[in-house]
Amino acid sequence: MQLFASNPRAWAPPRLRDDVVERFRETVAEAGLGPVYVHAPYLVNIASPNPEFHRKSIDLTRASMAACGELGAAGLVVHAGSGGRGAPGQGRIRAASALGEVTREADGSALVVELMAGGTGAVASTFPEASRLFRAVDDGERLRLCADTCHLFVAGYGLDRPDGVRACFSELRRAGLARKLILVHANDAAFPRGSRRDRHTNIGAGHIGRAGFAAILGDPAVRRCTVLCETPGQPEVRRRDLDTLKALAAGAA
């Protein structure tokens, strides 16, 4: 499961009462759920060219990482960030500095970097870009990777076809990131391949389609991962998405 430890659209850090944390951990254990991931608030941009915004992003990421320890979460998911319209290398330097600062304080939980959808100034939307970012971090060995299927698709990967899926994850392996990938966000894409427009939609209702997800879920790199669904809709709609993913994964086994 994945959750926010604080308001996803505010700068306020997590404030977790001891009794709530204890009840959460007990409930997760009793239900047999896991692993648990915390997602950083949407305002966080670790590559921001604005010094104040960059500092606030680092501080909120650090606070969210601390909440992971309290909640017993396996890791914190943070977007690779966008450096704006300036030189891409500068955004990567800022993101690497932020990631290094957070990992130095990390205690047990992984810092999981989520690839972007390829918009203007995106620091890492492809596996080679992620590899360059990780190499720029002082303690990059401690980082882990999250791949969002919608993001990969709109960034240009052909996840709607089996040969495109093979090419995508072959590139992951060539980039030396196969063992870093621990989390996949399974979301269909409302916009076409290469559009760089990040809009999730329900499984099979978008441009990736059921055949694409069957190929994705059958890839050895994905089969080793936790797969989470971030599709829109009420609980019954999302339950159908989960059932569809489980059926496609079973068919691909």
C-alpha cells in the first residue's frame, strides 16, 4: 500500500500521534498488508531552481522520511524533480544534492526516486537519465527506483506493445538499474505515447491497454517488484483495476 503521511498539497510536515502510529502498525500487521510506502507531498520539487522552494522541498522530504521510520514503511517515494527551463545539468545537480542530504539521515527506509513524465526541465524521465542522477548522488547506492507506467509511456516508451515493453526493460538493464527497481506504479495513460502529458486513467481504458499491461507484468524486472495502482475513481472502480492487474499478472506467470 501507499499513503501520504501529511497533507499532499501543503508544506506542513507529518505530525503523527503515538497512538495513531501504534494503531496503524497493528492494523497493517493484522491485515497482512505490506510493504507500505509513503509518497512525498506533491509540492516537493528537489530540483527546483528557486532556492527557498528547493530548501523547503528538502526539509519536507526529510520529515516525510522520518515518518517512514515511525510507520514502519519500506520507503519514501519522491519525484525526480524538474529544474525548469534552465540547463538540465543544473537541475540534476540540485536533485542529486537533495537526495544525498536525505539519504545521509535515512535509517532503514529506502529513498525511492520516481521517474517523471518528461515535461519541461524533468531531471529523469528515462532509465539512462535516472542512472546519471544516481551516479551524481554521493550515496547513490542507497537509492531505489520507482517506474510509473503512465510516466514511462508518455515519456516515449512503447508500453502498449510487447516488443516495446521488452525494449523498455532491456534499457533498464543496460542502464544498470534492474536491481534498483523495487516499485512500479501501474497506471494506464489518458494521452498518447510521447505526449509528455501525465494523466492517469483506469487499467485497459487508456493508450497502454490490457495487452500492454500483460506484457509489463510478465517482465522479470517487474515480477520482482511491488506493484501499486494509482488510477482514478471510487473504491469499486479501483477494485476492478486491481482485479484486472491480478488477472493479467496471473496470466503472464
